[in-house]
Amino acid sequence: MISLEHITNFFRGRLTLGEPLAKYTSFRIGGPADFYIEPADRDDLLDLIQYLGRENIPFVVLGCGSNVLVSDEGLRGVVINLEHGLNRIHIDDGIVNAEAGVRMGKFVDFCIQHGFGGVEMLAGIPGTIGGGVVMNAGAYGGEIANHFVSVEIIRDGKVVELKKEECGFAYRRSNFSRDIVLKARFRFSLGDKAEMIKQRRELLLRRNLSQPLNLPNSGSVFKNPAGQYAAKLIEECGLKGTRRGKAQISEKHGNFIVNHGGATAMNVIELIELARRTVRDKFGVTLEPEVKLLGFSEEVYQGVYS
């Protein structure tokens, strides 16, 4: 486990013990982390990852906590949040460079203000650039890989740069889920700023009307099966509004589970398993979770992913 004496010799960021993770997740669910760490910057993160590798200490990169469900028992080892130390964005020779901790909303606004088109569909997607790249986030027929140029990652303790064709992008996945994203680069064509602002506003309104954004949630719970929509399958099973404790399959959108205040991670797990089992029994379709589970037992993982 971490030696506080050793880590304080080089680490410049924030470190706390037993930090409750619920306040760092969009679900507002999650027990304590043994060690919660916010690196000061890129170099601080690299030093930290190399130290953790040498000491064989497990870690998880949380980002801003969207698209994850953290166990009520919390997480053992180290939880790393990049939102505070890696949040810079700039333009270099027409290429937009965004560090991993940049929030998606900030990224979209930055691009639009500089006249770059094609990013509007990402408006309203929760999370950071790092998580968005790993998951190849997208909406309304577009995805983050569309305008992707390259990415810098930490792999096996070293900084590596990968071109788009080396990243293995597919629907809601990439081939570096075990790596740590440092910075991504994007190339956009120029667009009409007023038109892009209008489209962004319309997409945000569409999200507000169709999704339960007034309650804590992780975003879409399941990936859409090929040629189908997870929400429609769940809704046709009559599951909208179903509750377990303070967790509920949203009455507004079948592919969202919401926290009415005080929901536990296991409440959410029960609803995930119920939706998968019911859809499989009725339609013969096995829904694949999009939300990432952290800190659960092997039995829970098997129940959700098998």
C-alpha cells in the first residue's frame, strides 16, 4: 500500500484518505476510496503512475464520475481524478488539443467559439475528454472518433502517442481502456458559429425533454443493440418507473436509472439485472451495460455481464 512518506516526497497534488466517492460520481452513489488523489498536472500524474506501478498498487481513474457505478463499499487502492490537474485546452496549427480532464461541455463550447464545426452532437454528454475518448462517446449519429487525430496516453509507465487508426475505435469502445489518456487532438472544419450555437441549443433542449437530467444518473445504462434501441426494449417490457429502494428506471427514458436520493449501488444493480433478464426473456436480446462497475464482487460482475 502507499507509503505517505514516500509519496509526499514527489507528489504535489491533493491526497486524502477514506474520501467518500458519492460526491464525485454523477450517480451520487459510492463508498470511500482508500486513497483519493488529484494530480497537480501531467508530470505529477506521470510520476504517480510510475510510483504505483513500481509498488504494484491498484488504481482507478475516475474522471468526473459519469458513466460509472461505484460500490457502496467503495474502492480499495487509489482513485485518481484528472479533472483539476489536466483541464487545459488550446489550438495549435488548427488542431484542438484537449487534456483528459477537460469537461465535454467546455470542449464543445471552446470549439464552437473558435468556429469549428461538427462537435455540436457532443453537447450535453456528461464526462471528460479522457473518458469520452476511451468510451468513444457519441450521440445523434456522431461520435468523438469522427474528428480524432491522435492521443497521448500513459502505457506501462511511459508516454505513448497513437494515431487514430491505432486506437481501435468502434461503437462505445477503443483498444486502450487499460491505458490513461493524457491529451487528445482533433481536427475540425470551419462552420457558421451562429448556426452551430443554434444546433447546440436545440440538442440540449432535446436532451432536457427526453432525459431525466433533473435527477442523479450515470447516463445511458446499456449500449444500443445493433439495429435496436435499449430504451425501447426496456419500455416495451413495461419496466419504466420500476423501483428498487430509492433507485428507479426513469419514467422519462427507459435506458436511464435515476437516484431519488439515498439509492444504494445494489439498488441500481438489481434494476440492471432486472432489465437485462426481462428483455432477454421477452425479446431474446442480451443488453450489454454501458455503465462501468467499480469495486463489486465477482458474483455481481457475473450477474451484470453474463
